[in-house]
Amino acid sequence: MAELADCAKSAIERDGKVVLSYGSTLGYGPLREWLAERHSVEPGRVLVTNGSLQAFHFVLEAFTGRGRVLVERPTYDRPRKILAAAEIELGEVPVDEHGLDVDELERELDGSPPSFLYTIPTFQNPTGSTLSEERRHRLAELVRERELPVLEDDPYGLVRFEGEPLPSLFELEGGQRVMYSSSFSKTIAPGLRVGYAIVPAALTGKLEELVASTYITPALLAQATVYEFLRRGLFEPNLERVCALLKARRDAMLDALERELEGRVRWNRPEGGYFLWLELPDEIDASELLARASEAGVTFVPGADFGGPPSSARLAFSFVSPAEIDEGVRRLAALVAPAAAPV
């Protein structure tokens, strides 16, 4: 907090006439240039948004009327709700422990042409799964062959605890059909509400019109604060701190699950991100379990909210301490174990 407070102060003192006034609808210029250099694109292709979910809103509106939207099953619940509210047809492609099933996607593409594919390849929300490198190459090739527009949502990619980083779809495909969105919510602070998207140059004009009709000008002070944080070289040390803290929390959850529920439920071991995926016995409805768990002071999100099976759940290890995680799993296990048959 002290670092960000000083960054905000410096941003106002250095560039207050810009950041306290109306400005570019596409975002704070120096931050767009920093992001463009990081992703090896022209600054004109960078749109800075109020979190990466807003990028999804803008892309969706830009593609409205072109057909159904393909999503992973399960996938982030907010885009599902947005699409349902807009009465846009969903095409769902299953996710397994290796990420999006590219074979199923190819079969799905044999139907009516979709407007675009929305995917979270790395430490996916809600499952924590990561698209394998082999599948990434196959998907990039399929995108080229079918001329399939893709929105790659990557808010968690840098939050890696172990394993080797994988190339983004954006990098593999060359950024022609694949649009890329990310956020500083997971790497600096969510309350700043600074995300961004990299889109084809031909789409920038349409998005600029959408942005201008939505908020005239973005929150430039928050964007300038993030830029100052980056300019001072604070980003990489902060990312190391975040990853170390989250790894300890993930490990605490894995240890507690093994101690309390080994042989009763299944779960995965994500190499990064915020979540892991719990598979309960078929006879347990996670929504009914949540009602009882809430009374015991434990909360999670039922898998059905993301399009998953009723007997699945997303557990987040990102917010609470290792000690709280340990106690939370113990309380949850007390509710699950009596009803759970061995798996």
C-alpha cells in the first residue's frame, strides 16, 4: 500500500494535467506503450480497460450478430451470465486435465460458424487446469485453418509456482486471429481495476467508439499509478512475493485435502493461479453442500455455476491464510466424509 500510495502521488505530480482530465479513450499513453513493448505489438492495438472482464464485454459487443460464442465447459461464470443475459447461444467445449479438448473444438466448428472462442488456457477459472503445449500448437494451427477469432483471457498466467511457462496462443498464432486480454488485478491489486486487451488494428476503431459511449475516458489516474509502479521496477519483485504467498496457500489446501479427504473426493494440483477443482461423489450436490457449509463458516462456488457437474466445486486458495485454509478444509470434510463413498 505504501508503494502504491507513493506511485499515485508521483503520477499526479508528474502528469496530473493529463491523468486528472479527459484523455484517450483507449487508455493512458505511457502504459499502452509499455504493454505494447511487452507483447511486441504497436501501441495502437492496446486497449486499457477496467479489468479484463470489461474487455470481454467490448469484444462481445464488437462481434454481436455474428453467431454463437464458443466457451469452455466449465468456464468463468461471469461471461456465462453475460452471454445468457444477452440471449446469445453458447457452444460448449469440454476441458480436461490438459485443458481445452481441441478434438471436440474441431467437431464443434463443423456446425454453424461461431463469432469467436473465449478461452482461459493457463490456470483456468474455475478448474485451475492448463492447456498443454501440444494442444496449444494444435489450437493455434486450427485457428489459422478455420479463421477462427479467439479471445484468450490470461489474468493468471504470470502467477506460476512451479513448472515452465508456456507460450500464449497469441504468441503461437501471431496475434492475427487471437485477441489477448489480461489484468493487473492478480499481480498488483484488484482494486486498481486495470486490465487490458490486445486486438487487431482493424478492430481498434470500433472498440474506441464502444469505449467512448461507455465511459468517455477511462480511470487514467489508476492506469498512471500502475505505470509508475512498472516504471520503478516494482512489478517483478511484487510478482515473486505474490507467487510465494499463493504457493504456500495452495500447498496448505493440498495438504489439508489429502489429510481430510483422501480417497473420498478427487482434486487436481494446479501449478499456479487461484483455484483448484473438486470432484465429489455423484450423490453429493455441491449446491446443497454449500448451504450446510455456509452455516459452518465455509464457502466455495458450486461447479454448476460454471457449467460443471452438480457434484463439482471450485475451491479458491487465494484470499485466506494457510491456517484458515486448513481449518476450512477440516470443516468441509466433516460435512462431506459421512456421505462420501470411496472413489
